[in-house]
Amino acid sequence: MKKYFFTLIFISALGWLSSSRNLFAQSATIAPGYVLIPATASAPTCLVADKGKMYFNTTDNKMYFCNGSTWVDFSSAAFALPYSGSGNSNSDLFTISNSGTGNTGFFENTTATGSVAGLKATSISTSHGIGATGGVSGLLGQVSTTTPGGYSAGVRGINNGTSGTGIGVIGYQGGSGWGVYGETPSGFGVYGLTTNGTAASTGVRGETFSTNGIGVEAKYSGSGVGIALEVDNGAIRVAGVNKAAFVHTATVANKLSANGTDIDNPLCNGDANCLLFITQKLNPSGIVYNNSPVGVYYNTIRAKWEIFNQNNTTIPTNAQFNVLVIKQ
């Protein structure tokens, strides 16, 4: 009796909804475990009064809902591409979790040309941060465990190119900040390694275009006296057009003093504060050697450094000297 009474109330409620709320469910069947939506081979009318109604199309086997003017396919309204969405929340707007061994997400751009990205993330916040773990991030990668395995990485960049072009990770900053920043409490802030045992390769390289800039800077920032630069198991080699270490040859043109020879090099010309270290060198061409004690001084008239014989004897033409310039 109670069962019949409940059914009568439910049917009466459906009838009231159908008449007063324009419910498009006259032929809907509600049963334990499922709801049977009205099915038809063609779309019914979809006007403002029909907004929110649903039906199943038996021709294309898809569900549709009325948006007040057009029937919209549920599959296209859910997560169709291209997809764009927005929200305003203090929590994560989009979260995916994977408890298996596969990737939580995979993005791929299959276009063969153009400067494209597999994944792009941006942020427009102007808030300041402190240290490597703070600050605004366009893209944040994190290994959350405090006991990670070797070579685990918060962000990893891999370039599979085998030629001399291509970069694994690029950092760029549009002003006078840092392109790449690394920080650690007690390890290596930035570490570079080349694994080819014979190639002329470089672990870490720094360059600058500014005449007032520095290619690579090493700085001790602690209190007291510390070490800014350490060279471990290897020599120091100079290269390039303007080398800090070079060979100077005394010629008739640069022997402007009775017992000296002017050094003409852009690294020390006009710089009275630089440090010069010289040693005499036997010139194998003609076996020329300056057999006298030498020194250096800065000639303020010619704005050049000069090597001179301390015993006031003339330096032989074609005598050679090793010179090292250190700027300060």
C-alpha cells in the first residue's frame, strides 16, 4: 500500500513539473540505475522556452541539450578542441592525478616547421619572491619528495638533436636580470658537464657583448676572506684575438726609449691600474735574448706600458717577452 502511495505522489509531482515548469520529459523513464531520455530521429524545436531540455538523437547516437536557440552536442560542449576556459579561484582550477607509472599529462606538437611549443604557460603577476623557491613562475616543476633519486629534476629539458645546433634548456630575461639562476644550500648552484672524452667541448660557457661586461664572474659573498674561483686539476688557457697572455717582440718601431720597448695591446693600453707580469723568452729566430734584468712601468705620455732594462742597456731588436695582463 505504501509503495502504491509513493508512486502516486511521484507521478503527481512529475505532472506538476510538466505543466508549470515546461519540463521536456513527458516520455522519460526513471528506473533503478538509469534514466531513459526522450529519443527521436530528428531535433525538436529549440526556443528560449525550451532552454535546458535534452534529447537523444537516434540518427547520430548523440545526446543534445537546448541552449535557447540551438541544440548542442554534449560531446562537443564538454572538452572539444580548440578549448578555452577561464575561472576565478584561489585553488587549482585544473587538477589531474595519476597513481600509476605513466605520465600524468602528455602534450605534443607535430608540426614540422615553425617556432612552436609542446606546452606553453604564462603568468602576469608582478609580485616579488625571495630565493629560487619563491617568485612568480610561468611554469613550475617540482619533485615533492625530500628523498629523491639521483638525477631527479624539477624541470628537465632534453634536445635529441645530434648536431651542433639546439639547446636542452633556455633561460631568457628581457632586462638586466638573470637568464638562468641556480641555487642550492650546499651543492652546486649551476653544474655543466660534457661527456665526450676527445671533443673540444666546454662544460660551462659565458659570453658578453658589452665592453664593460664580464663573460664569467666568480664572486665570494660570505663574510671575511673566501675563495671566489678554484681551478681543479687542469691548466688555464687563453684564446681569442685579444688574449690576456701574449708574446711581445721588441722592434725598431716600439723601442721608443733608450732602454725600453712599448707594449701595444688593447688590454693594457690606457689602463694604468692593470697588473702586468712578464718573463723573458728566447726568440728562436736568430737566437735573440735580452740578457738583462727587466721591469715594467706605465708611460703616462704615450698611455702604454713599457718593458725596460733596469741596468739601462739597450734591449736588442727582436728580443721577446711573455706578458700576462690582469685587469682590476
